Amino acid sequence: MALVNIPQNDRKRVKVYELRNNDWFDRGTGFCTGQVVEDESKIYVESEDHPDRILLETKITKDDGFQKQQDTLIVWTANNGTDMALSFQEAEGCAAIWEFVSQVQAHLLAISGPDDALSDDAMDSFPNPVMLPFPELGNLAEIDQMMRVASSSPQGRDSLSKFVISEDYISKLVPLVETAEDLEALPELHRLSNIMKMLILLNDTHLIEIMVNDANILGVVGALEYDAEFPHHKANHREYLRDSRRFKEVVPIQEEATKTKIHSTWRLQYLKDVVLARILDDPTFSVLNSLIFFNQVDIVNQLQIADGFLNDLFGIIDSREADLEKKKDAVHFIQQCCAIAKNLQAPARGQLYTNFVQNGLLEVINFALLANDVSFRIAGSDILVAMIDHDPAMVRAYIYKSINENKIALTDTLIDLLLNEVDLGVKAQASDAIKVLLDPQSAPQPPDNTARANTEFLSKIRGNGQPNPQESLVQSFYDNAAQKLFQPLKDLETRDSVQDLTLGEVSLFIHLVEILMFFIRQHLYRSKFFIAADGLPSRIAQLLACPQKHLKLTALKFFRTSIGLQDPFFNEQVTKNFLFEPILNIVYETMPRDNLLNSACLELFEFIKRENIKPMISHVVENYRPKLEDINYVTVFEELILRYDQMQGYNPDMEGTIFPQEEDSNTQARPRLNGASQRWQGVREMDAAEEEYFNTSDDEDELAAKPKVLTPSTNGASPVPRPLVDYPSDDDEAVADVKIHDYDTRSPSTVQGGSPSTVQADTPPSNSPAHTPSPKSTPVVAHSPLERLSEKRRREEDEEDELGKLSLTKRRGSSISSTGSVNGTPANFLRRKKSFASAKDANGGKKIAISLAVKSPIDVEHGRDHGG
């Protein structure tokens, strides 16, 4: 392969674009070169930011459809079918690369034979180059027929477009429009219209640019005014395009190329949206969009780099010498720039807004929103919405700065606009802007990756005393602006009726209720105090009586949102103010029609039943039960009443008992207790085992099951084990007297002058001498059995007082714990014995002493005399 001339070594700065879903995606900015590597000609684009990264590497072949559009654009279709484009910064760079591509393709076509280029079948179908006759009124039918034949194949379409461009055929067709109009030759005008349509549908960008230039545009749209499908109608496209008042140069533009692109872009948009809207196919629509997009990118870039253009533009707003009409044109120009920025890629859009903000864009928004002219306010709201869509944090920072400087905040301006604006579209934009600016969830998060880093970040901010701008903004709104915003809702309290609401009032109330719904979701704690202080739920409930159904639905949506939070505060607001009454009234008014309003009400009650919100169910049934019973075309209200009746048996105090909560089928209904709504359901009958368990003493079962085992002495005590306190039955009184006598004679304690004596639970040490009965104690047991029996019973009563509390807890625990205790197993008794023994061993064999009141000798003698 012969070498092809390579462009000069200096690299050409270029942007690489790729068509994705009918939208041009910016792959990056770099430097373009054309090189021949191993007999292959390629175009390389190296990244500007990362030189080692290749943004584009494409091989040039003879079949590639490279096209040069305008002076700085080259487009083609890659081998994988993807449409690509190179947008050069300078026309010289585009011309150099285009020359390199043209030389390579010409060389490839020259060295390739017919068999290499096309097959025999393709050569047979390849038409000869299209040659059209010189256009005249007499041969328009022939030209129309030849163009239709050529447009039937891709090769013919390409050949036709090349002929029309090379011969400047459009400029020869344009004069025929005026000639045919002068002659009132309608058939020729229809043929001219068809010819112009076919030329546009060739989808050749260079050809379309020729058609929309200053010399040809009026003739092209003049021919398109006559449509053969509507022979008795004529459009007025030329009148619209001739109106020079539509082109206003707010600030003089020095570059003629920029002004030409502005005019061309506007004409392309008019063709796409108006003239060709009915006949456009997808390829033509994509081509027109591509031309508009690249023109807009070039226009925005040229205006930003123009010396002093932005300063002069924004200076008009602050100038006192400029008249109001001049300021209006400046605001509208900025509005159009922001509308163009929506279609730009993120880097280009960000750069544009950064330059605008630096020159005072937010001040322009504030000025436009406060203007008396409605066109100012519409333009200002459009700019603000575009700005918020791009970067709401930047707008919040501006508002926060205005608050700190004690200036009028943008939020206050938006509130005034929402309350006073007559244009419904501006009201909607102001409402949306307020919600976005006061949304804490969309605020930028601190740069952290873990919860620990987040905690450190927040603590660092608090430690340095730096307030959170978003929190400060929201708090300032509730302190200063919230009362003003919701004042129209509060004024409903003094209004007798809502039957005569105007269209503006209806729109305002809808926006206010939607903003309040947003606040209760996003500002849960701040909104609670504000709602409770002003009684806003009751005011919103008044709107349920208005005749406008869409306003009723908005009010219902508020109650559905507040109840859906399942917050006790909002539930109390609804029940305390009896706000279900107007909702039930709507159900009565709309039943049994299944319209949207009725369905919304039913869904609200269905949600309460499904989520089992007990305070709501109780309130609705107790206060509106007759109404609920009358609504029988749906089952939700019947189910609510049933749920309420089932709730009457619910007693939270019985959840921890051993008694079951369910009633047997044979249990009779109990009367109400104390006139309250709670109904005592009783307990089920106990079976024989349970009855026997509760009639039997725990200690008797434990003593009966406890075996008497003699263990060796560990601390010098008697090897005979005894329980802490033994309670013999009344049938064995004689045996008990003997045991007490033995116990007293062996006890080391003595009775001294009526003072309490201490009875040891353990026997004396084994190494101590055996004790014999004393003379004073012997007559008490032998001669006075009645006195000893009464003394024994008094002692039992005293011991019950001392040990009642100890045994009560253990006895209750054993009753509930398991069925083993019910069956009288000695497991609990053994564990209790073990615990006492463990405590004794842990204290080094310390004995457990119990103080008992014993009769003094004087009482004993008195009892003997009385008994004798």
C-alpha cells in the first residue's frame, strides 16, 4: 500500500461523541491525529486529562460513510453500527483530518478492483450517477419522477444528494416557487413541495444545512406551504420566519459564525417541530436533532469564551439606565440558555451554570420572581427550576448566605409567589421548588464511607461550632416563614363555607396540603409542634366539604399519609378533633358508586383494619357505630365493628398469668365491669388435677416426698437433720408435745424473766455434755398439757408471720414454672433445701436462728392457776 500524506504533527483538540438512544453522549475531550500503522490508516484520539488513555481508535475503510458537517464536525458509522462524531475546536483541525480521511479512502478505492469492491449482483443493481435536468415549471413532473426512482436505493440516495450539492440545485428550485405563485400554478407548487420533502428525507446533513441558510430558507418553506394532501389549505411559514422581531440581540455578538449558527438552529427547530412534524421518520428526526445539538454546544461555548459577553449580559439587570424591556430581553435570553443547557452533557452544563452563577444568576432569579410583569415571573421560575434540577445545593447555599446577611431569602420570595401568583403554572413551579429546597434527604452527605467516619465527621463539626447549613435553613423556615405560608389554611377557621372557592384558591389549597404532606414525612418532629399549635388537620378537614373533587382527594391524601405513619401524635390529632365524621359523610354521599373519591375513603378504613390500629378502631366504632352499621355494600365496616367487639376481651393485665385468654364455647357471657367498655371474660374451669394441686399445701407435699437421710456431722451438730420449721398436724398433738418437750430440754437456750428466747435450728455440738431437763421446765410439759398446746399454736402463728414471705415467693414460682410442681414432685423442695444448706456452708457453718416469743414464768404460773 502506498503511503498517504499524514497531517502535520500538531494535534487537533476535539470532542468525541457517541449516539446512544437518539442522544449524543460525550465520551471526552482529547487530541486527534491521523496515522498509518502497519499499512492501516487509523484515527486516534488521546485523552486530554489522561494522555495514556485512548478515547477513540477507528480504522478507515473505503466503505465507511465519513461525512463532514459544517466546518468543525465529522460524523460516520462505525463497523458495529454505532454513530460517531468528532467536534473540533477549530475549523483548521477539522479540515486537516478530513483531508487525511479523503486521501485514504481515495487511495483504497484506486487500488481495489471491481471484484474486490462489489459482487457482480451488486454491480448489476448499482445505478448510474443521477443527472437531473435544469429545473423549470414544465419539467417538474419529470424531476419528481427521477428523484423518486433514485430514492428507492441507498446508492441512489447518496448519488442524488451528491448531485444536488455539487450543482447547487436547491438555489435553482427556489425561484420557481414565486414564479408558480404568480401564475397560480397549484399543481406545480404541489410538485415543488414533494421535491423539497424528498430532499430533506435524504437525511444528508450538508444538504439540510444548505436548505436552512439565509438564501434558501424562505423558498424551501414557501414550497412546503403547499401540501398536496390538503390542496385547499395553505400555511404561512414564511410570514413567521420573516418577522425580524423574533430575533433580538440583547448584547452584541461579535462573531458572525455564532450568529449564523443561532439563526440556523432556530430554523432547524421550526422545521422539526412545525413544518415537518407530520412527515418526519426516525432517521430524519435523529439527523435534525444531531444538527441542533451540535449547534447548541458550539453556541454555548462561543458565548462563554467571548470577551465581556457574560459581564455585559448580567450587567443589564443591575443597570439603572437600562429600561424594563431591555431587562426583560436579558432575562429571556438567560432562560433560553438554561433551556439549551438541559440537553448538554453534565460537564458542559456544569461549566455553563458555574459561569452564570459567578456573574449573578441567582440575583437575576430573585429579580425576575419579584417583578410585576408575569413574563418575568414565568422566565424566572423556569430558570430556577432548571438550576435546582442541576444543583440544588448551590441554591441552598445562596439562601443560607442571604439568611446570615439578613437579606430576603429566596424561600420567602417563593412563598410570596405561591400565595399571590395568578398563573397556575408558576404556582406549581414555586411549590415544587419549596419542597426541593427544604428537603433534608437531598442535602449533600459528608464525605465518609463508614458509620464510624460519619460519627467522627459530625462530632468534628459540632466541636468546631459549625452549624449544618441545611438544618439551619429548615429551622429558619419554621421560625420565620411557615406561619406566612400556611396562613390561608388557618384562615379557613373563620370561613363559614367552602362552597364558593375560586380557581386560584383551589389551586393554592392543593399546593399547601401537598407541601404539608411533604413536611410530615421529611420534617417529622418540627412539623408536629407546628401542626398542633395551628390546628391544621381540622382546617384541612373543612376542605372535605368543598364541591371540587380533586381538592377533596388531596385532603383525603393528607389524612391517609398521616395515618399511614402510625404515629400516636397524628392519630390523636384525628381522633381528638373527630375528623372521621367528614370522611364518613363523603362515603354516604358517594355510596354505592365505585368512583375514585369513594374508593379512597374505603381504602383508608381498610388500612386501619388491616394494620389493626386499635385507637382508631375504638374511636370510629364507639362514636360512629350506627353509621357504620348502615353501610353494608362493602364488608370493611362490618369487619371494623367485629374487630372492635373482639378487642373488648383483650386484657393486658392477664397476659402474664397461667390462665388462658380464650373462652370455652360453653362459657356464658359476663356482665360489664364498672360500666367500662372492657368485658370480663372469666377463666375456664379447672380440672381435677389442678383443683387438687391448689387445695394441697406445698410444704406437706414436699415433706411427704422428702426422705429422712442421716448424714454425718460436718460442724459438730447433731447428725439428725430437721427442717427449718416443722408444722405437725393437729391430729398428732400428743406427739407434737413430746417433740417440743424434747426440743426444749435439748435446747441450749433458757427462758429468762419473760424476755424472748432464741430457738436454735441445729442441735448443740456433739462434743458438749448431754443436757437433762431442768426443774422449771419439767412441770410445764408433765402437768400442763393444755398450756403447752396453746403455746405451740401461738408459736406456729408467730413462725408463719416470719416465714410467710419466704415461702410465698417460692410457692408462687413453683406453681407457675412447670407441671412437675403440679404433680407434687419433690424437685423444688430439694432445691430449696439445697439453697439453705449452701448458705450455711458458705458462712462457715453459721446457724440460722429464729426469734420466737415464749411465755414468761409468770404467765406460765398464771395459766396453771387458771387451769387448776
